[in-house]
Amino acid sequence: MFNNFTFHNPVKLIFGKGTIAQLPKNIAAGSKIMLTYGGGSIFKNGVYDQVTEALKGYDIIEFGGIEANPTYETLMKAVELAKKENVNFLLSVGGGSVLDGTKFISAAIPYEGEDHWELVLNSSKIGEVVPFGDVLTLPATGSEMNYYAVISKKETKEKKGMGGFKLYPKFSILDPETTYSLPKKQVANGLADAFTHVMEQYMTYPVGAMIQDRFAESILQTLIEVAPDAMNKEDDYESRANYMWAATVALNGLINLGVPTDWATHQVGHELTAFHGIDHARTLAIVLPHLLTYKKDKKRGKLIQYGKRVWNLLGSDDEIVDMAIRKTAEFYESLGIPTKASSYGEINEETVKMLKQRFVERGMNFGENADITPDDIAKIMEMSMA
Amino acid sequence: MFNNFTFHNPVKLIFGKGTIAQLPKNIAAGSKIMLTYGGGSIFKNGVYDQVTEALKGYDIIEFGGIEANPTYETLMKAVELAKKENVNFLLSVGGGSVLDGTKFISAAIPYEGEDHWELVLNSSKIGEVVPFGDVLTLPATGSEMNYYAVISKKETKEKKGMGGFKLYPKFSILDPETTYSLPKKQVANGLADAFTHVMEQYMTYPVGAMIQDRFAESILQTLIEVAPDAMNKEDDYESRANYMWAATVALNGLINLGVPTDWATHQVGHELTAFHGIDHARTLAIVLPHLLTYKKDKKRGKLIQYGKRVWNLLGSDDEIVDMAIRKTAEFYESLGIPTKASSYGEINEETVKMLKQRFVERGMNFGENADITPDDIAKIMEMSMA
């Protein structure tokens, strides 16, 4: 039976065409706002103009240049600027990386400790935060409706998650039209990221959580169904809207209520990005199908359920297990994302050694049964490299 | 395409065995609490003891006797008592009726107008409220995670909905074990009520809202699947937990995001309860199957989708439409709830006349296309009485 749980998600999620205009209804008049963004795509796709138009009359400063996999080093510059300027509201405009970075900034501004990296290493140190909201332009991470952030440190090649109730956005504005200008590769990555989030909260062992399971399957089916149009028709509102909403509910705390989860794929993926700079979503595709094969006996019950319900597979249970894993790999491949580490030139035997070392240092196992050891991770990587 | 929407549901939902013990973590120390409850079942099933044990040290008064279909007349007595005793927190212990009544009390205590019934007739009059939480013992109405309440007035035989952001509970505690002592008839009613809530947000016309549709179908499938065990095995935690969580997500604002809805069944059902005192859930079963038959051309697209996905029906589209409606009626019947008005002795030609008159007075049509007139409602009732 599924475990006890608490669901408490106060994010105001504002979804649809033209909703950027609702910004002033959601930020107190007189706020001193720091606008955070990434590499400048918001200037090309009209989002910056929409935001500044909506925020006429507010006192605004800007901090751009937050990179994909936002770094502590960059973000601390934003913290300094925000303190100097007495910023009291942060508005993230961009994708999950900008938003994750903004979450860190929000906690780091009031932090009085000496080393702000501690906020990443130890989420219990998160105290007061500067309130923040976001305009999301890239559906993928689910950060818009959860309290997690993933932050990297260049100096030590680390990439780590932080989280806590105070890191929920006050509001998130999701206008599917802001995704029209995304490069196809980013849409593919977003679909893969969202798909993997669901799989990691679902593909464990059955505990009779019927709603959680069926909601997870609903999201997977939706992502599979919309992927071709979302990828290939850049101004198709329907597929972009469904993709965007699917990515949000994939990681807003709804499908993992009381159920076991297996975040090993994300854990390994973060290290691959930290070592080699490979796109986050691509690192997940390198790991998940091989992890499923390696753990197919332990995940058998759920693999069969997934094969039947999500992929409508017929056959013996053994056949369904294997086909379900193959279908999973094929889904990533259909997005143009290779699922073999051997397709990524950066990954070699040295990578596997470093990976194993990182997991040995952490001194804990991963997976829903806490039985994925550093050795297992090395074996999964070797399967991916074969 | 589905419409723009805002999702903002700040309820802290605490779910599972033994969670009543978490009450003190969720009510400020020193609060003056008014415990509200119904006919006294909480004394027999141990819930009252668990609640008072958890709340040792708080200053508590009690107001019992809130009836099914809570009445303005009863609730105003609670308002007087709460004002006299300077209550600053309300704790509803019971089912949806007690909770709905508590929502009214919370808004009515600070209300300064002359006629508190105005709060029901015109939700914009809801101002400040006394904060409240609940321990839910009967899964059905979804009130634990939404901001609606349905209140009746004895004097005029009225039953009406009120709602507003301030009527979200601060927290809701759902322990499936508290349902073990429910009479079978109440479990049946709860399953029927939750099922109908989903149908009224889903059975309209398709707008390409893939997540909303699939989540709705997930809840319907779960209710259908757990119904036999939930009905017949009074201490089966798994079926009770799934039923309880299904009833919550059936009406917490998730499945109706941006999609058309058709609340005609509830509208008619409320009148049938107001006239004759028939159980709420039973009034829904009297209406919905016949409404679906009457409107089967307008609802055709969704009926086919529902038939295929929820009931796994095969056949021609025409056959699936008819079978899907029949399956719906059979589901109610399987709960021991008749779907023909003719099975309820109270309903007669006079009822239909009064019903029609009520809807004429409202001066508006119902249904997702606003094309269900008072005449249509009379015809649907006649189908049910045939």
C-alpha cells in the first residue's frame, strides 16, 4: 500500500495565451524587481518586450547571462547586485535553468552564512527568501511548480539539487506561444526531461497507488502523443500547450505521493553534465534504458503495467518487459536523442571511473530499493557504452 | 483548444494512517477552537477521541448536530456561539456536509451585513473568514481541497452553492481508516458523488485537453475499480485509500482546467434534495444517465472517447455511445443506487412542475453549451420517470 503523504503546493499557475499581461496583478505595486534571464533569447522572441510592457511603472533592474546548468559563480554576481540595489522581488524570464538560478538567488540574498554554497549542500540552511515569480519559456524541468533547484559549481565540477518549501514560486506564467521560437533541439530535450521525470517517479514497484500510477501514465501517454507535432510544428498551439502542461504536472508533487521513486538516472545524468557539459536531457537518455534493462527483474511488475497501459503492448510478460524497455529507448531516439553513451564522443572509460568515484564518495546507494551501488552504476554505463 | 486557466490551490492535504496526530502542528498554539461535527458518528468510530487527544492543551468548544445538507438555520446557531466564545479557529470533523457548513460559519462570523444568507446568494460578499481546517471522515464531496460549499435553507427549501478563494481549508487531514465504520450506503453515495463530479467536468465536448481528459479518465477508472472492495470490505485500507484520494482529486480544480463543464446534473439534484430530502448522490444518479441519453448527439465525441478509454468498449461509434451510457447507469446500480426517478416514491409529476418552475425563475440555461432549458430538464426527468 502507498505511504502516508502531504501535498501542499501553493504556486499560482497562470496558463495560456497572453497571460504575461497578468504580471502586474501578481507583483505588489512599488516592488523593486530584478529581472533574471539567460542568453538573450527573450530579446528575439518578443518575451522581453511583453514583460517590460506589462511591468511599466515598476522599478526594474536586470541580470542576464544565467547559463544552462546555472553556476554558483554566476549567480553570486546576481546576489551582489540584488543586495546593492535593494531588490525585493525576483522575476525569472526563461527556462528551468534561469528559474533554478533565481531560486538560489532568492535564498542567497538574505543568507548570512559565510559560504553561500552551503545553501545547495544543505537545504535546511535555507531561511527567509526574497519572493519570486517566473515567466516560463521552455517546458522541461517542472521548476515552475515545485520547490527544487539544481545548481552547478564550475570550480569543482559539481551539480547538485537543493529544495525547500520557501522555494515555491509565488506565481508562474506559462504561455505556450512563448515556446514557438524554441530550437527543435530544446523542444526535444524538454520532452525527454519531462518524460524521464515521470519514469523516475513511476518505474519502481507497484504499491497499489491507482491514481498516482494512472496520472503518471496519463502524462507519459500525452508526451508520446504530442511529441511529433510539438517537435515539428513550431506554432501549433495545441501540441505546445499539452506539452507545456504535461511538463509541469510531471514534477509538481502529484504523481509521487506516497510512492517509491528512483532518481538514479538524474543522479548519474547530473554528473555527466558536470564532467562533460552534455545537455541534461541527453544524459538521462544515456542512462534510463540501460538502468531499466539492468534492473528489469526488480521493476518487472511496473514494466509490465507500463508496457500494457502506456504502449498497449500485447504478448507474454517477458516479451512485454523487453518491448517496453525498447519502446522507451525508441521514444528518446524519435526525439533525435541517442540512448547509447557510445554516441557521445566525450564519454569514455575515464568518465566511468570518475562517476564511480563520485558515488563512492557519497557513501549511499540509489534506486527505490537503495540497491544501486557505485559498481552497478559503472555496469549500467558500460551497457550504454557497448 | 482548451482555454486559459489559473490553478491556485494552497490546501495542505495530509493523507494516511494516524495523521490526525498531526493536528497540533497545523493549528497555532493558543487558538480558541470550535470543533464542528454532525450527528455524532465521530463518538462511535473513535475519531472524536483521536482529535481531542491530539488537541490537548487547546481551548476547545463544540458545535454538533450539523445535518447532511447543512442548513442556514442550524449554522447560524454555530455562528452565534462562535462569536460569543471568541473562536478563532474552526475544525470540521466529519464529512462534506460538516465541512461545507464550517465554510459558511467561517465566512459568517466576521460578516457585518444584516442577512447572512446573502453570503450564499452572492459569493462576492465573502470578506474575511475565520481560518479553518478539517478531519475528513467521508470521501465524497471534494470539499476538503476546494473552495466550494453547498448550503440549504429550510424555510424556503433552497439548496445553493457558494465559493471563493478564502474558503479553501488551511489543511485537510484524510485518514482512510476513519472510513471503516461508514455504513455501506454512505460509501456507495460517496463513490457515486465523486464519479458524477468527474463526469460533469469531462462529459461535454473535446477541446484537446489531453492531460485534463486523461486525469479525469484515471479517476473514473479508479472509482470503478475500487468500488466493489470499498463497498464490501469495510477495513480494506487499499481500496478505501484509493477511493478517498480519488474523491479528492475529482473536485480539486485539476481536471476542469480550461475545459467546458456541465453541472446540470448537480443543479437538478440539489433541487430534488431540497424538495424531497433524497440523498445527494442518489439525486445525481436519477439525472445523469438520462441527461446523457437526451444530449447524446452533442456529447457524442466525448461519449465515444469515454466508452473506449474508461470502459474498453469495442463496436461502432453508435454502439459505443449507447453502451457507454448504459455502463454509466449500471455503475450507479452496482452501488445499489437506482437510476430511475420512478424507483423513488417521492418524485412525481408535481416534482417536475416545481423543478421546471425553479429553473424558469433562474432565467438561464445549463450545460456546456447553455442549451439545457427548463423544458429540457422536464423532459430529462420524464425519461427518468418512464
